[in-house]
Amino acid sequence: MSIYDIEAASIDGQPQTLGDYRGQVLLIVNTASKCGFTPQYKGLEALHRKYKDRKFSILGFPCDQFGHQEPGDENEIKNFCSLTYDVSFPMFAKIKVNGDDAHPLYKLLKSEKPGVLGSERIKWNFTKFLVGPEGQVIRRYAPTDKPSSIEKDVAALLDTI
């Protein structure tokens, strides 16, 4: 299965396939509104605004599997992201990233780029995956990796298309 075959619900509940992002560089992030890493939304939005016209998208996937740090529903999440961080990159409906009922996208991302010592488990909010324009998973970043530290990888990948 290709990443482009996977469907997810937008934050507004509309079905969307990741095929809509074919040919783009993607940074896929599991997010939360009440996490110590939540201020990364600011850096993610800055990265999105800087490169969005160069076939780059950040895709945010809220998740409540880590310390109940994303307790709200989709409308609350959307409002929080918009009002607090002026998020304009695509956000999706809340999903699970670990366990038997993990979203197919995260099953694919984790199998393609396992974490430390080969663990596929997502350790915390704001784990990031860089995906190339052909749908290949290029790199996995830890929650502690700030968007500004990822920018050089994004720019280098964009320079190849």
C-alpha cells in the first residue's frame, strides 16, 4: 500500500485521501493541544508559510494517547489551533497512532521508519515524519526536534523537485 492510498478525515470530518498531496514534500505530525511541545505549532506554522508555495505541506494529526493531552473534540482542536497559533496547515480528525487500532497512516509511517532501537511505537506527541514527493518516508524526528531544526532537511528535499 502506498501512502497515497490512505484516507483520513479532515478536522471538519470530510474524507480525504493522501493522494491529494502526491508530488509534495510532507511533514506529518501527531499533535496535542495541552502538551509541553504544543508551542511547536508556532514553528510548524512558520515552516508551512515559508515553503507552502514550493509543494510542501504539514499535516497535523491530533492524538489523545499520551497523558490525555488532546481531550477536546475536533471543533475545539480546530479553534484552539486557529486562535492560539493561527494554524493554516491541514489538520485532521483525532486518531490513534499506537496499538491495534492505530490509523493506517501511522502503521505505515512507523513500519517505514522505526524509532530508536527499531521500536515502531510513537513515544509522545509531536513525533514528525518527513515524506518525499514520491511518497517515500525519508526520516523520523523525535518530539524534541524543533521545526526550525528540520528546516534544512525540508529545503534540501524541496530542491530535488
